[in-house]
Amino acid sequence: MLQSAEPARMAANFRLALVQLAVGVNKAENLARAVAKVGEAARAGAQLVSLPECFNSPYGTQHFAEYSEAVPDGPSCRALAAAAREHKVYLVGGSIPEREGEKLYNTATVWCPEGQLLATHRKIHLFDIDVPGKITFTESSVLSPGNQPTTFTTPWCEVGVGICYDIRFAELGQLYRDRGCRLLIYPGAFNMTTGPAHWELLARGRAVDNQVYVATPSPARDTEAGYVAWGHSTVVNAWGEVVAKAGEGEEIVYAEVDVESVASVRAMVPTSLQRRGDIYTVVDRERLEENNRVNTSYQLGSAKVVDTVAADSLGPKTAFCRCWKSKKFPLCDGAHGKHNQACGDNLGPVIVTKAKQ
Ligand code: FES
């Protein structure tokens, strides 16, 4: 395939839908309702649809274990994959409680119109707060945090994903912007204390400081629930204007996302070019580690990779890589000249020869 140094030009505009779902205690009903709403949004022309945080479960530490399931093989993910495929939409599956072994996570999955999993985001910042007399919540008492930022590619733009409390951390938003995102989606479930105080403020803040669209899908408000969600699913444009906003009850809000307008805002107020990297900086540690890795032919993992080679298995002449970049590592693939060009080293392989018997 012909590759270009310039990223392929992306289509300009698309229709985004946020499903402000009424979430109850019956998981099967929540799922069926979510899938029906995805269909409704698609019929109204939506090309990218997002569900809210905890769309298959009531929100609360006492519920997460009971409603948890495997990602991506559990029933909620299967339903999302089928809905994305049937309705030909990009689908952000809000979040669900995920179980992996003994651990639980608050996890968003992203599906493409063919029903394939594009990305998985585990909530990075857990919701541990104490506002005396109003709300105390300790997500970390049952959930484990995710450890990775998450972006995915659509035909229109790169999209960054956070979950609820993640929106309070400006550095994550900046990292997404630096990775080329023009839209950030934060499925969330703010409450009756934090909602009126900060829900819209944070969405507008992240939009203005990164000059991106920001979308915040919420569950509908249910005053009978143990945890009462604020509602008001919102889309903010790159200029910081609210372009779509739901009320409190179940509804779908739509926004035309004008991807080119992001570039105009950035051209008019070029803050990213005016940053003072000599005074402060946000470091994308994942990218930094990728760039610094010596041997990228191995996956990153916790286990140390050791190769033991039996002398008997060697041919009469075996070349072992010493530049640490061979695709056939630990064997030399002959490409050390190219590998070494960038760093100026002059390392070739170690050649082991066997004495003739
Ligand atoms: Fe690394 Fe040959 S590829 S030394």
C-alpha cells in the first residue's frame, strides 16, 4: 500500500449523538434499552454514538461486582459490537464494570461500524472524594485504576477517551490534544453536588484549553436511585461554546462536529505554539517509553525477557543481533546498518561459528 508522510485527509463533518440513558437495576433491560437508543440515533443520522458511564449498571461501589463482566467477551460488549455493526456507527460503549481475574475496572469500549473492538479505556483516575455533608465516594475501595491513555481513529478525526473523573485532570486532555485529537469524549455520571458546580465548567475548560470538541454523555437523572446522576449530557465546541445540551430525563442529543473549525480556532489563538516548554511541560510517558525502547520487537510486559539458546541448535555460523533492533531478535536480521544510522553507532552482529566435528 502506498504510504504518505502526511496523514490522509479526513472527511470534514460528522454527526455525534450522546445517549442520555435511563439506567435501572435490571441489566438485561439496560442493555436492550441502550441498543435500541443506538438504533434510534443512527436512524437520525448519527455516525458516532456514545453511551454514558455505567450504562448497564446502577452507579455505586455496592453494584460493581454484581454487574461486572469480561471485556470484550461479556454480554454487554457482544451487544455493543452487534449494535455498532447493525447500525453502521462508531460506538463508544460509555462504561461498564469490567472483571478481570480478581480485579474490577470501570471500562469503556469503542467499536467500529464493522463491529470490531477499536479501543478499551479503563478509568485512570478513580472517584475518591469527600465533600462533608454532601457526598463521600470511594471508587478505589472496589475498583482498580487503568494505566493508559486511550485514543481511536475515525474517518473524521482522532478521538480521546476519558471516564468521568478523568475530565478533572487537565494534563490528560493536553496529552490527547498532543496526540492529534480533535474530540474528547468523557462518559460521566456527575451527581447533584458536583454536577451543578463543575459538569459544564469542566467540559468547557477542557475544550478551551485544548481547542477541541468535548462531549460528556451522562445517564438520565433518577431521583429514586441510590446515586442521583446530574444528567445534562453536553457537547462543547473548540471555542468553548455549548452546542448541544440535554435536560435531566432520558433523551438523545445531537451535534454536528465541524472538524475544520478546530483548525481555525487553533490558528486564531495559537496557544499550542506559544507554550513555554522551558518553564513547564506535560510528558506523554507511554510515547516517551516507546521512543526510548531499544528493542521494539518484544511486547512491553512485566516479565523480563531472557533468551537461552542451546549450542546444539546453532548452525555452523549464527549471527546474533547486537544492535537490539532486529525483527528476528536475538538473531541478526541484517538490518543493523539501517538501525545504527540514526544513532551513529557501528554495531554489527556477534557471529558464533561451530568448530567442524
Ligand atoms: Fe541488530 Fe544485526 S540486526 S546486529
